[in-house]
Amino acid sequence: MLPIRTISLLALTTLASSVVAQSECTGPQYFFANGWSNGSYSANGQTPQWFTMNPTPDWDVACISDQSGIPAIWNNSCTVGCRQMQFFAKGRGEQDDNDTLGFVLGFCEGDQNDPNADYLAVLWNKDEATATLPGCAGSGTHPRGMRLVRVFGMPDPQEFWSQTNLMLPCSDMNSGVEVLATANTLGDQGWTRYVPHGFWVELREDNLKVFVDGSLEFDRDGDYSAYIDGCFGYFAQGQFVDFWGLEQYALNGVQASWNNYGTGTPGCDGVPSLTMLNLPYIGGNPEIRIGNDGDQQHTGAMIWSLAPDNVFEPFLGGNLLVAQPFAAVTTQLVDPGGFVFACQILDGSCQNGVEFFLQWVCIDPCGPNGWAMSEGLHITLGDL
């Protein structure tokens, strides 16, 4: 039986998270109640106020208690990159309340006072309504239904209300609200009073999906990289709204895989083999095998990197197939018959889709310069 050594990929995947910008994530992660703050706008000396009822680490209730018509945001300190989010929203008030509820993505703390702010919002109006709001814009009308908008600068409350960009004394063309898309089925349909509406949101660097009550309302490809480092927030304007049940899940759906690449450097027994015995699943214990077909023990090192390379290294007498800086170098004795690493990939490590590149380098008198090197081993962590 081959000797087996267990190593953990936790430190490597933690490093990879800061290097591999487009990695996807897996496993549940929850927003925490103490990460919330009031990101609401102010007008005429007023700022909408929020309050929470019986918050818990994984189940929050946030209510907006102000109907001044000023855009109100209750934002969380967690970023939204690589995430799925689900929550419920329930509009309250009287029969003639026709105002707005929704959420924001990519909102950074202080954006309400930042002339360079840029974030996304999904705004859902119950009915077409005309109103005069605090600010300098005067009267405006918003349409019934749901829209995806881009918010930039410091818009006047009326620009949120009418979902447009106005040239105003207090908000020029560098501040406003731009409609990007109208919802598929709710574009001309408002929310229902006292009915909890369920939202499911997926944000990737290149795609945004929004489901409402099980219906896919937005599915838009594009460049969302500017928004994934910001925060999630609840949104309301002129409306009593309850929000609750926010959970955040990392995105899934990456195929676990491995393959060899490049050309190794032969020694006494040919090119050393470096393979995986099973797929590198998140939460699993995949095994990496270093081959040794000869009758002598080999001393060498496993080199781990986050990128491939193919550069001739004179000292080694062959091509180095992993790029510097190295993520890790682990030394090992490999007896005849080979050696197996049993790797630990923690469940919920948020590194779904992270790639590693490995090469085995060992002392070998028959190598071109006294060394033999394996082919490269390309590993993609996945959940499928």
C-alpha cells in the first residue's frame, strides 16, 4: 500500500482568494445583524430611520419607519461579490400607498454623500403615482412595475422616484438614476400590500439574475465587476416596508477537474508522474499521487502555484511549469511505488473554481542536470 500524507489546502485557498479575482464561491454564509448601517439620503434636514426587531445572526428583520419620500437604504457591511442572496419584502401602509420598495447592490458605506457613487438598484413601484418630494425637483411621476437601474452621484429624491436623470440646481447630469432594464413579468405590475414577496438574487462578475416569487425578472450579461466589492442593502422610498430573512449563499456550479500539461524532464525511470486519484471537490479529500517506477527512493519537492508557466530553468536542466511567486513548496521522500498526498478542502471555504498548478521536482542522477521533473498538474476546485 502506498504511504499517504495529508495536507490542508486551507492556507493555499486563503491565499488564492486574494489572487484569483474571478473565482467563484461555495457554501452558506450569512449576513450578521450587527453589520447593518443606515445609508439613507437626507433632504430638508430629514433622514429616514430604520429599526430592527429581534435580529439574529442568520435571520434579520429590518423595517423602514419613515414615509418622507427620501430614498432610504439599510446596507450591510458584507460584500456581494460571488453571491446568491434571498430575502422577503412586505409593503405596508394604506390602500393608496403607491410607493417604492427594492434593494441595492454594490452600495459602499457613505455612497449617499459621495458625488462619485455608482451602484445598482432594483426598484419596484406599486402603481403609477405623482408626488412632490423633498429636494429641488418639484413634482414627478413614477411608473408602475419593477426596473433595474444604475444610481450615480448624489441624485435628488425625485430622480429616484421618476427613475430618470434630471438637470437640476441640486443634481446635474453627473448625478441621477438610469434605467438599465424592465422586469420580464413585473415591468407593469406592482407589489401587493401585506404580501411577503420573495427575492432571489445572483450576482457574478459577468451576469446578474433576479428572481421574484419564483419568476426570473432579470437575466443580464455584462460587466458587473465594479459592483461586486460593494454591499447589499434594502431600499424603500415613501413607503412602510418590512424586510426579513436575508441569507447569503456563495455561488455554485463549478466542475471539479484535473489534467496534466506541459512536458516533464526525464530521469532514470523516465518522466516522474504526477496525477490525481479522484476529483478535487469542495469539502472533499482528493488524493495526489507522485509516481516512482524505479527501485530507489527519490527526494524532491512539490511546488504549488496559482498560475502555469513554461520556462527553461538552467539549474534544473528542464522546464519549470509553475509560475513564481510560489504559493507553497513542500518537500517529500518518495519510496519505490510512489507516494500519495490526501488533501483536505474545507466545505464552505469560498474557493469554488480556484485553480492550482503543481509540479514535482526531484533529485535524479540521470536527469539532464541531476534533476527530474514531472509534467504540470492543473487542479480546479469545484462542487460538481
